[in-house]
Amino acid sequence: MNEMKNKVYSIILLAVLATALQGCKKWEEYNTNPYGVTNEMLAADFNDVGAYFPTIQQGIYNNTCLWAWEMQTAQNLTADTWCGYMMAPTPFQNNINPATLFLIRGWVSGMWDLTYRDVMSPIFTSIESRAEDYPHFYAVAQILRAVAMIRVSDSYGPVVYSKYGTSATGASFDTQEEAYNHVFEELDAAKAALKKFMSDYPGAKPFQPFDLLLGGDFEKWVRFANSVQLRAAMRLVKVKPALARQKAEAAVADGVLEEGTVSVVGKGWVHPLSTLGTDWNDCCMNAVMESIMGGYDDPRLPKYFKEAQDKSLGAKYKGIRMGIKIDVKDTYVGHSFPNFGGGDPGLIMSSAEVWFLRAEGALRGWSNMGGSAQSLYEKGVQTSFGQWGAGDAAGYLASDKVPADYVDPKNPENSIAAKNTVSPKWIESASNEEKLQKIIIQKWIATYPDGMEAWSEQRRTGYPALFPVMVNESQGVFKNDDNVKRMTFPEGFEYNNQMAEAVQKLGGADNGNTRLWWDTGGPNF
């Protein structure tokens, strides 16, 4: 009997001890600052989540594996070409390629496939699951995810974003409007978490060893997040003008980038345009770039491009018109290559772009942009000149020079009159449309070489005007003077039942001439 009692008492004691121990665990959980640094965290030096960030940051540029061909098909032969920055001298696919308005599905799949592989997947599987332990790291991941998904949505339209990972097939799409709303939500949450961390731990930089963009400075990350919010807000001016103004004014009030750039550098980074240009001879200046920067006698031109190797061209810097007949690579390969070395940083966002965004906001009558449209426009030009070491911008800003006609000495039938007519000089008496054209063209110059952003803004505003193609291989999808409005959905969609939902959310045919939600094609004012 006593033995039975002892067993019962022992069981009760063990239960009490277990409860007490569990209470200790709960006490530790309840009384540990989730933003703090535990001994376990210090032992790991945050590598259990931080080690994924270099891949994610390079992934935004589609250059994670440092194989230039990935970025080449995902962006360089598509958006970089369609925005008027670059043009390949190589007649890829017998000259039937995106430059001649034929969207090769395997190529245009790259932006989608690489971003989900290198950005969305590691954030979801390895960082989001640790958000409670590392809220400040997850906040950075949210900003990076927002940047990446803007690029993907602006390429295709509907995306798998807010419901990513909730479906076995992955077929759970946001419309583009829903995606943009989620971008704003993510940015707000990220900014709040980073501000909380900085308040609790002034001067701490736990993210510094993993940061290829901003040196682990969370204050800069907050400014970057606000700048991304301003960029996203401006995209919505024609479809959601009140929301665009609200988000833009809030971003500027909270603090945006005013100097420097957000660029990928370090950890073995090799700039893909160095490989595509100088190494492979597959990337040259576009004729639109030659027309505008050459006509302006822009001091940044030699910073952007190398002198043409073919001295018979009659110009130091020579571009190739998009959508022309190219029989052999030798015809145009002597034109100007991008002027990048392997170690040069990969631009994601510049403070010059932010000044131009603020200039457009002021032109639209938004409050707290920090100056007049003219003063902010001129600040953008000056900032871009400083970024590229191009000297004083005063003379340039006083210039009445306009874009030049394009001359093709190899095939004169490709020559064409300039399509853009405004000068760098601000004219206060000009119409708002002409002022916007000046702002966007200068932002287009300053955004180089980020062809994804330049392509989006060209579609939104129509500036700069592009040259029509001479060879149209679109099989009736485009007219010669049409520009590509989106990429077609990836080729795998047909095989995993994603296509029907994606097209339904798009609201139009899955071809390159269907406008995105924010691309109304209507007037800017």
C-alpha cells in the first residue's frame, strides 16, 4: 500500500516539476526580447538566416550564379532592348527574337523563373519561417521581396505573391492591383520592424556581414523602402491617383534616398554587362540612346558606353536600331559596348531616380515633395552627374540641344529622324506634358543600366519615344510602331494548370501587346 502511495506521489511530483519546467520555458519565451541577441544567435552569428541574403540580393539582378546568359535572356535581350538602352549585334534565332517583336517563350520565362528560384523561394523556406526570431532580418527580406515582385509583376501582370507557398501547384495568383497593394503592406511592416530594432539597439548592425547593398545600415534600408514605395506609387498615377498621392507623400515625409545608390557589389559579383559586351560582343548601345545622349552632347555618354571599335562609322559612340535586319554579327559588332568592368556594381536604385520621382510629384501638385518641379528636376540631373563623375551639370541644364537624327552607315534604310524633341533646359512656360517629357527622359538617362525600370516607365508615360522596328516577326501581334507591353507567361504554365488562372487575372490575351493594369495608354495629365 505504501509502495503504491509512493508511486502516486512520485507521479504527482514529476508532473509538478514538469509544469514548473514548462513554466520556466514559457517565462523565458515571454521575457526574451524578440529583437535581442541571445547566446545561441551570437554563436551562429546569424548565419542560419543571413547566409541566404547575398543570393537574394544578386537574384534581383538575375545574376545569382554569375552566369551572364541568365540575365541576358531575362532582361538584356528583352527589357534592356525594349526600353531603348541596348541592342544586340547578334542575329539570334535567325533574327527572329524579341528585338523583332517575336517573344521567345523560353527567354521571357527567365525573369519569372529566376526571381522565384533566387528570391521568393529562399525567403519563404529559410527566412520567413524564422521571422519571430529574426524580425529585423525578415524586414530586409520583405523589402527585397517587394522590389523583386514589382519587377516580375511589371513584366507579366498577375503574379504568385501574397499567397506564395499556400498551394501545392503554386497556382494562386494576385492581380497586379492586389500585388501592388501587398507591396505597400510589406514595405510598411518592414519599416516598422526596422525602426523598432534601431530604437531598441542604436548603432547595431547585425546584418552588415550579409549585405551587398547598403552595408547593413538599417536607416538606409528604411530610406530605400520609402524610395521603393515612391516608385511603386508613381506607377499608379493613371489608375489610382488618390492612392498614388497618399503613398508618395507618406514615403517622402518618412525619408527617402537623397544621395548615393543601392547597388549589388562584392561576394564574387561580376557585372553581367561586362561579360555580355566586352567578353561576348553580344550587347551594344541602342540607337535611341545614341539619338538622345548624342544629341544632348551628354557628358555621361562616355561613362555609359565605350567608343565604337569600327572607326568607319563616323562617330565615337554608335548605337544599333532595334528591329532591323541583321544578316551576320560582323556587320554591327564594331558599335559601342556598355562601359562596365566585371567588378562594377549592379544598380538597383539611384538617388537621382528618387529626385526625378519627386519632381514628377511636384509637377502633379503633390505636397511635401521638397521643392518645385524645376528645382527637383535639376537636382536629379546634378545627382546623376555626380554619381557618374561627369562634372558640373550647370551648362547641360542650360542647354537647348535636342536629340539627333539617327544615321546607320551600314544600312542607310535604317536611318531615321529623331523622335524626341525636348532639350535638357527647363522651360517654366511649357505645358505640363512637355515638362513631364523632360523629367522622364532625364530619369531614363539616370536609371541606366536598369532596363527593367526604364521599360516600365516608358510604357507608363510613352517617354522617351522609341523608333519603330523595320522587321516585324510578331505574326500580327504588333504593328511596327508598337512597343512590347508585357512578357508572355512562362512556358511551364501550360503543364501545371496555372495558365487559366493567370490569364483570367490578366484580363486579356497572353501576348506581348496586352496592357498591364497600370498601363492605360492614355494621356499623362
